Amino acid sequence: MHIPIAFGTHGQMQDCARVIFDDEAAFSERVSYLEEQVKILSLLKEKDRKIAELEKRIAEQDRRTGLEQTTDSTLSAHIQILEERILELESKLSRFHESLTVKSDETDCAQAKAKDLENIVAIREHEIGELAKTIIQKDEENKWLSETLLEKSAGMSAAEDNADELARAIRFLMDEIAWEDNESTSGDVKEIARHVLAHVQSLRERIYDLEKSLAYEREVIQAYESEQYSSEENCSATGHDGLNNLHSTYLCPSRASTRYQIKPHLNSVSSVTLASSESVSKPYGCNLLPHGATFHDSPPNCFAT
């Protein structure tokens, strides 16, 4: 049945409804039906609202689930990065431990080298002390040589003067004898004169030899003084003073040749400088030995410079 739409108050609408419907019973039935429909409509609206809320909740749940999934994947990525970082740090730590071990070994080696250097320094200090003693000894020897040479020079000068005076006296005597008759001159006087002349000649030769020896010894002293403090070689010197008949050993293995001299004594002042391939001849009584060898001898002792 088609129901026309009417506008007006509730009473007017009821009046209109009574007109439309034939009796009151049909009208009440229709009203009940409409009220039922309204209730159903209200229920449907409530269901739609609930469905919308459920859909909203579902959407929110989906959104949260997506965020959780995203968060889980992000956390997994971060965890993987952290694991890789931990592995890298463990590798660096292992290398650091290895480096510490190497550094410890290097430290031990450095300490051992330092100890070796300390021992070497102690040895060098001992050698320097021995060299200082040797230099002092050589200074004393040089002083003694100089004084002895001065005494010899004075003695030879006096001997020359005496020889010249004696020669003049003998020449005067021979001149006097020449003026006398040869037959009247005693043969003993002539023999004495010849002996005196021969002795004078021997004295002159001895003086000449002494002059040569003195000149040579001066050259040796000059060479010794010039080289005493200018040596660039490190020689290890051990031994004792030759005056007490003990031996002296000087090792200079780095030199191409070594010079050996006879140590002077009170009754013998003699010295000689040799190359490494030569040897000392008599009367020095000392043979040159190879580099690094130890030699023993009786006075005068041999020593190396």
C-alpha cells in the first residue's frame, strides 16, 4: 500500500492516518510494524557503527602489526650490524693482543740490547782506563828518553871537546917529534903516539855512531810525540811495565801494519819501528808476531805503538 507523505503535527498525522486506514486495528498494527522497523533500523545502525569500529580497530591493528614487522626487521638489521661490529672488535682485539706480544718481545730484545750496550760501555771504559795508563806510562818513558838524550848529548859534546883537545895535543906532539932527529926519537914514544892516534880515531868513530844513534832516537821521539794523541784506531792494551820483566800485549787487528818498539831501560836505550812483514834483529832480541798475537820476551821488552 502506498502511503502518502503528510506534513503537520502529530495529531494531524494521526487524524490523517485514521482517514487513510479504515479502522483503528489496522492503524495500530501498522504503527507496531513501523516501530519494529525503526527498532530494526536502529539495530542495523548500531551494528554498522560497531562494524565501523571493528574495521577501525582492525585497521589500527593492521597498522600496529605493520609497525611491529617494520620494527622487527629494523631490529634484525641493527642486530646484524652489531654482530658484525662485535666480530670486527674481536678481530681488532686479537690483533691488539698479538701486537702486545710482539711489543713485549721487542721490549725484551731492547732490554737485552741495552744490557749488551752497558757491558760494551763498561768494557770501553776499562779499555780507556788502560789506554790512559799506557799514555801516562809512555809520557814517563818519553820524559826519561828526553832526559837520557840530553845527558847523552852533553856527554858527546864533552867527548867531542876532549877528543878535539886530545887530537890537538897529539898533533902538537907529532909535530914536535917530526922536528927531532928520527934516530934520536925513542921508538916507544912513536909507538905510544901511534896508539894514541888510533884511540883518538876510535873515539871519533864512536862519537859519530853516537851522533847517528842520537839523531835516530830524536826522530823516533818526534814521531811518537806526533802520533801519541792522534791515533784513530781503538787498540786494546793490557800488560805490565817492562821494567819488571813482565810482558805487554797490544792488539790492533784493524791496522794494515803494526809498529813495534824496544822498551827503553836504564842500561840500554834502543828503539826500532817495523812494518808488519819485518822482524827485529839482534841486538834487540825481539821478533814481530802477527796481529792479535801475544808475545813474551826478556828485557828490554817489546811494545807496540
